[in-house]
Amino acid sequence: MTLEQIRRGLKRDKLDALLVSQPENRHYLSGYTAHDSSIAESSGVLLIPATGKPMLLTDSRFLLQAQAEARDFTVALYPNGLLALLKKLLPGLGVKRLGFESHWTLHSFAGKLAKTAKELKIELVPLSGLIEKERLCKSKAELEKIAASVKLNEAIFQDAYKAMRPGQTERQVANHIETLMRERAQGPSFATIVAAGPNGALPHAVPSDRPIMEGEPVVIDMGLILDGYCSDMTRTVVLGQPDAKMVEVSRIVRQAQLAATKVIRAGITGREVDRVARQVIGAAGYGKYFGHGLGHGVGLAVHEGPSLNRRNRRQLRPGMVVTVEPGIYLEGWGGVRLENMVVVEETGARLLNRDTTCLDL
């Protein structure tokens, strides 16, 4: 998305300027990669006027980074806080209607922003999803970066998998994976999941000090950030020989994944893809044990649009990148989840993953 497209959107909505606070949206528009340390502490916002040079507003901690990365933006510091700087800038820009990202703004700050806008006689307009909508379909350069992230993620998984031994704890394996990610990439794109035995029945289990036992399923969900772009992959492995239950459940999950991947193409809806995988698992008698959606978009954020779930009636478009991750979770036994990433194309899905560890038991 170019700034010109943003400005066309501002003109359409009769806005004089837009405040951009969502970190991935800031990165997408300006190249500025700083992260927010918490929901209550921002590393900066973009101020994009309908005319004139866009601005990156931040504090002194991020000045050098902002100047180096956001070269097409004027960098302005707010030593007395963002609101104080906006009070100075907005009147000079002739702003009468100001858009802001309501989905990424704390209620407490929105109230203060509304008070400031009222003082300046500016109408505050909440917006949601304007930039995310444009991020849905990736450019060729973005797809290349995502593919490289996937490839490295697989290589790190293979190194960690080969080093696994019965008796290691879930936490030890997760720490090893994330250490490799920090050495070879920018680090994990989310907290790594390693869930062995019964813990695998929790789709978002937190690695514990439980030792991994020989013969039990181990769910490993991992992703990294490389050159700003994320990857996300899940494998379910066994140290030693899998039992009959593991073989049965793994084959069903794999069949569901293959069936869903086969129908992905431009024009199909997210709910239709989800339904295909759910039908395979349901026909095998495990329907109630697959509770989450089939997949989600991946890009600058590890979880973004579009969604592959029961609710998404929107059609997929070329250039979208989604995960395909069916799972079966059995309390007291464990779980199996298999996750690949694919690119949506006009006539089908292009698989980004090459690792097939334990997918064909």
C-alpha cells in the first residue's frame, strides 16, 4: 500500500489526516520496525496528512532508529508526550477531521485524545482495518521474504528435532528452539509451544518442566521472524515408536490437511476451506475434538487476516498467505496438530513448506 492509496482513502472518507499506531501497519507504511514493549507503551505513531510530508512521531529512545528506517517521513519527537505534540501539529496542518486506529488504541488514551480533539475543534473518526485490508495480499517481494522465513524455520526445527532425547523437558526443547531462532533470525514470532503426552491436548499449551517420554506424541508449534516477516509451523513427533493411536490420529489429521489444501484457490471462502477439513475429521469420529479454526493469515504479523474458520464468508484472493492447521485433541492422551503455510493462487495453493517429518506415519 502506498501513501497515495492512503491519501485516496482519506479523501474518500473526508479525513484531513490519519494516526497509525498498530506496529505492523507502521512498519508496512514507513519501514519503521520498532516494537511496542506493551499495549500501554508505544514506540511511536505515524501522522499522515491528506497533503504534505508524512510524519513519524516518537520519543528520544527511538530517534536514531526512526531516522534510519523511515527515510520518507519527517521524524518529530514528543518530549512532553504525544498529545502535547499533536496540539502543536494538527492546527498547522489544517486538520478538521482526524482518523485513528480504534482497534489499536487503549480506551484510556482514546478518551484523552477525544478531549484534545474537542479542545482543537477537531472531529475524531475511529477507523478499523483500513491498512490491514491492503496487507492481505502480499507482493512478490513479501512472498519471497515469507518463503525464506519458512525455510529457515524448517531448518531450525530439524536441528532441534534431531537433538531431542527422552527425558528432556518441554521447556528445555522450547528454549533450544528459541535460542537457535535468536542466533539465526530476529527471534520467535510467538512463544514456542512444546507439549508432550497429555499436555498436547491443550492447543496453546505452555512448555513445562514435564519430561518427554518415549513413544508419546509431542506437539511442536514454532515460528520465527526473518527480515520482518513471520513463519508458523506445527509438527507432531514421537521419540521412539508411535503406538496405534498415534498412527491413526496422525493419518486423519494429515488427510484433513491435504483435503483442505487441495481446495484452496482464489474465490473460495475461508469457511468453505475450514468445512472440508472438518468433514474429514468428523467422518472419522473425531469432530468434537477439533475446536479451533483451520488457519489464519501470516505476514508482518504471525496472526493476521484472512481467517479459515466457520465465520469467514469472504473469498480468498491471489497473494494471500494462510496456515492450514487441523488438529485433534484428546484429554488424558494428547494431541496431534499439523500446520503448513500456503500461498493462495488463481487455480490452487502453493505450498511453502517442504518438511514432512512424521506426516506420513
